Amino acid sequence: MPHIAIISASVRTGRVSHRVALYLQNYIAEQTLFSTELLDLNQYQFPVFEERLQYQTNPTAQVLDFADKIVKADGVIIVTPEYNGGYPASLKNVIDLLYKEWHHKPLAIAACSDGPFGGTQVITSLAFTFWKIGAWLVPGKFHSSKIKEAYDESGKPSNKEASDKAAAGFLKELIWAIDLSSKK
């Protein structure tokens, strides 16, 4: 069974995008599609890195653990909020920490916003960043708007049918990419 790392990118006080990370983890478990592990950047509280992992002389155990989880994952879902059209510094920090670990890694983006556009503006900058480092960004996206209304704090959706339908299509693309990458 494939293993997926779900990165919850926000470290902001009162964050709401984490609700979508919890929803996706719960949905995947309900469907028994693959095993998951939630990598909550708020729990890691990484400092701003001055150098990529491959060039660090004495990386912390926490950094090595995070990198190992990305390497061992068959695919990664990134749940990111949209802050002023971009993604949070906490996410940029861990993207830049790693390099070879992202290469050809199937990635899917779940973009979130408490506004009406569902995080659609963050996709372009995040996609460009991953394209530059050689990650394999799947075409399927999961957009969530008005998060406080759409998901409760445990990740339970207010409209389960609509959320499940969107998640099914989103994850179908990731599964396709994982299947192809496992054949290389």
C-alpha cells in the first residue's frame, strides 16, 4: 500500500488550513487508499534554515527525521493556505531545506483560503517553485474556500458529499502519478 506524507504548512496562530489536512487524512483512511502521515509544520517549529540539508555539517535529528519522511513517502500532499497570493514562509523554508528529496517526488497541492477563491492564486507560485527543483506536481488540485464554514476544527466537512467528490478526483491524479513513478 502506498504511503503519503501530508504536509500541513501553516504555523500561524488560529490557522484554518490545518482543517483541510485533517479532512484529507480522514478521507484517505475512510477509503483505505493508502497509509498517511501528517507532517504538521506547526509542531516542527523549524528555525529559518541557512543552508540546504545536504550541505549542513550537523543537522538536527528533527531535520533528518523530516527529510527521511519525505524520502520514504511515495507521494506528498501539501496543504497550504494562501497568504496575500503566496504560500507561507514555513513551507518555503522546508521546500528549500531539501532538494534531492523532492526530485521526481509525486506532489499534490491542496490550496486553502478563508476567502471566496479557494487558494487558487497560491498554486502558480508554488508550482513554479516545485518545477524548478524537479518535483513532479500532479495536475489535480484541491481548492477549499471559506474554510471556517467548510470544515470544523477536526476536519469534518459541512458538505461531505462535495468534499468527498473533490477529494476523489484530486487523489486519483496523485495515485496515477505514484503508480507511474513506481514503474520507473
